[in-house]
Amino acid sequence: MNIDPLLFQLSEVSFAYRNTKVLEGIDLQLDKGRFYGLIGANGSGKSTLIELLMGMHKTVTGDILYKNKLMESYSRQELATQLALVPQNFTMGFEYQVRDVVLMGRHPHIPRFSSPSTPDLQAVDEAMQTMDITHLQSRPVSALSGGELQRVVMARALAQETEVLILDEATSNLDIHHTIAIMQVMRKRVDKQGLTVIAAIHDLNLAAAFCDECLVLRDGQIFDHGPVEELFTSELLHAAFEVEATIQRQGDHGRPQIQFRYQ
Amino acid sequence: MTISRPLLFIVLLFLFLCAAIVLATGMGFLKIAPLEVIQILWAQLAGQEANGMDPTFPFVVMEVRLPRILTAALVGGGLAVAGAVFQAILLNPLADPYTLGISSGAAFGASLAIILTLFGITVPAWFSIPIFAFFGAMGTLIGVFSLAAPDNRLSSNTLILSGVIVAAILSAGIGFIKYLADEQVSIIIFWLMGSFVGRTWTDVLSTTAVVLPGLLFVLYFARDLNIMALGERTADTLGVETARVKKMLLLCASLITAICVSVSGIIGFVGLIIPHLLRMILGPDNRVLLPACFLGGGILLLGADTITRAWLPSEIPIGVLTSLIGGPFFCYIFRKKQLALSS
């Protein structure tokens, strides 16, 4: 049996807000069961690319195929069972409890007027355990710290149990312990359960340590992409981020470690 | 999320509303015992004559008091549900039908209907006022939307801002109508302050015909409304057609507001206080909150109307009463909440 690993296929995609071009000439293929990092300077188009992958905007030119079907041909509900997003910012309108918010991740799986089933509740408990927020479950979300809130949002996305998890700088509010914990959880799910992760990451060392492949965006175009072991070079960092850095590798094909030159 | 406790609360509210209707019907210049009220109602339902009591009682109950009482309860429920929907959509616990200018639009339309006679056009008021109020509300809704339209994600800030602008223009328009109205001005003013005097079964029917289907409609989307508390972007990713649900629910809540304003005038604070209070008791889950708001709003407005009708020596406009009691009460809640946040 031959399973097509291809998930996303973007050809000649461009996108603009009103008259401001944000993305141009994006050709991209993303496969199932891989951990992709999306890196690039502020304003390089990472968030917009993520929104396009989530089907939140129509492209200006070019097509996005998901599982060989046009993105537009899916209903929101269908997409919600396939793709989950962990946004960068998160605000909550009302005083819902942590558990209720995580349960909202099950929304696309629960038919209208039905109560959550046992598997729904199990997924919620499991996600809360994974994100280390079980002890917070009956707290109102408004009473949480930024990092706790970020873990709640992450748990909600995990509870959604989708094939693809898309993160928009989701670890930016977290301490190093929880950052590593989240990255490890995702790495494990990619390896064991065939999850696909697409994560915009600012911390290049984090991207280098956990991703399989990185896409480098610059000025709305894909500047470079490839496996992290080969991709990171001083020249690339200079060209994409305008920083000076040396790259160290452990062994021949080890993961690179970046040391920035601050002065 | 336990479902039994909120359900019990709703059942209690429902029983309380029924009891309030019976009690209020007995109150007034002619005192009628609650048991006699039930007897009269029972006899009416069974199609018989009620025996063994003052023969004017059935007339007072069925033709004078009950239509007014039911209208008050329905309008209270409708305004509270509309308020809860606006709040859930705008993610602003302090929003209500007024923030979007919907009430002002309905009031403008209705005032226009009242002064039509000045231009020699005579349309029966029971017909023209609701229709004009409805078109006023819808016109305002369309105006507010098209002002906010370039931002087609309908963000709440843009919507509220547009609502405030449109409402300001409309209240100037109402002022102009009052200036034109001359002799009719007292009718307009009394009506603008809100009143249930002289409501008939026609009002009960027209209000029921809009408010009850409206309630069912918003209940159908109650869970989507919950998800929308996560913000539009996130709600979209969870499979909610946010922009579409928003539009439909705004339309529905505006319709409810229009019918309420057209039968009773402007009655403030019900749509603000009831959802707010009940959210503090029941939590924000709209599946529970919306039906509770309907019952709670009904109880509040029925209570307020009974106070002006049966207790006060002379009747004052109910809109004035709800604002006089509701305003300071709301300030108290708001202040308490601010203090709790800062400590």
C-alpha cells in the first residue's frame, strides 16, 4: 500500500493585504509526519503564510492544495478536524474555566446539541496532563499568567486531535522548561503518531534542535529551505537575518548550534 | 461543567416567572386573590365561565392586565436575550442593543411613524409603529455594517464605534422630530421613555411571534457563540463560520430589539444587567445563559412594570424606573468588579 505523504502543495502563491504585497511566488511542498520550522525576520511573512495554510485567506494568485484538493473546497468544519492552530496572541472574552477552553478544542468533533462523549473527555484530560495544567482546570482563564495561558491554548490544540498542528510562535511566552517540554511533546508525536508540525519559531537554536526541515522566509519569499543539518550556515544567517554567527555541529551530521556574535 | 445545577436554576426561574405572572395579575386597584386568578385562567383555557366571583374580574384579568403583563415579560426576556447575544458577539460584557444604535434606530423609526399625521398621512398606529421601528432598526444595522464594512471581519471595536456614531446622528434626528411634532411631542416623549400602558393581545401576539422564534434561533447557535469567545481567528480554526454566524445573530437580535422597542418604547438596562448578573451566577456558557436571560429579563421587567402600575401612586414611565434603579445598581456591580480586579 502506498500512502501519499504529500499534505500541502503551494504553487506560485502570492498574497496581499489591500495593496501591500506580503507573499510572492511561494512554491512549497509539505509532507506528512515531518516537523517543519518556519523562520525569518519580523515582517517576512511567516504569520501570513500560516494563515494561508490554515485556509483563513484566499490567495491572490496561485493555489494551495491540501491532500490534493483545493483549500477552498473544504468547509471550515472539515478543516477544523484536520488542522489546529496555536496562535501567538490569545485573549478570552469571558470567564471560561481552563477545562471548558480545552474542551472547546473538541468542538469540530461534537455534533450540534450533543454532549461531549467519553473519548472527547479523555482527549481533554490527556491534553491537560501533557501540558501540565491539570491542577489549573477549574480556574478562570483570566486568572492565569501568560505562560499558563499559552499552555492552555496548546492543550486546546492537542485536544483537537488533528493531523496537522500549526504554531505561530507559540512558545514565545514560555519559560525554558515548558518550552522544551512542549517541543519534546511535539517531536514525540511527530515520530510516534505521524503528526505533522509547522511551527514559526523565533529562537533559531530551538528550531535547529527540534525541526526536521526549516523554511527561511525573507521579504515575502522563500529564501531557502532544507534539512536543518545542512541549512544553517553563517552565510544564510547573514543574508536572512543580518546577524553574524558561527555554527557548531556535533559530529558530521549532527544538529547545528548557533552562536551569535553580539559585539 | 455540570449540567444539573444550571438546569435546576432555569426550572426555578421558570416557576418564579409563572408565579410572578399570577401574582402581578392579582395586583392593582382591584385586588384579585392569586387562586381566583388561576381559576379565571383555568376557566378560560377550558372555555368555560368562571363562577362564584365578581363578574368584572375575568374581564380585568383577561382584557386589561394579562396582555400588559405578558407583553412586559416578553419584552424583558427579548431585550435580555438580545443583550446577551450582542455581548457574546462583541466580546464586550458591557454591550447591549444600544451600543450598536439598534434601539435608537427603532426609536427613530417609531417617532417618524408618530409624526406622519403632521404630513397628512394616516396609518393606524398599531401597524405603522412596529413596521417603522423595524425598518429603523434594520436601516441602522445596515448603516452600521456598511460603515464598518471595509473591515469585513467585523471586528467588535469597529462595530461599536460605528454604532455610537450612527446612534448620535439618530438621536439628533429624534430631537428634530420632537421639535417638529409640536402637539404630538408629549406622546413621543412618553413613548421614548418606555411604557406598557394599554397593551393588547395584538402586542402579545406580535411580540411572541418574533421573540420566541428568535430565542430558538440564537439557542441553535449557542455553542458557536461560546467558541467565538476565543476570538474570530481561533473560532474559525475550530470550524465556526464566524463572520456568517455573527451576521445572522446580529440580524436576529436586531429584529428582537425592534419588536420590543415598537411595543414598549425605549427601556434601558434590561439587556445589560440581566445577562451580566446571570453570567456571574451561571458562568458564561450561552447554552444555559440565553434561556436564563429570557426568563430573568421577563421577571425583572414584569416586576418593574408591576411596581409602576400597582404600587406607585401615579404611574411613571417604566424606562425611567429601570434606568433609575438599574443604573446605580449597575455602577455598583461595575465598581465592585473593578475593585476585585485591582486587588
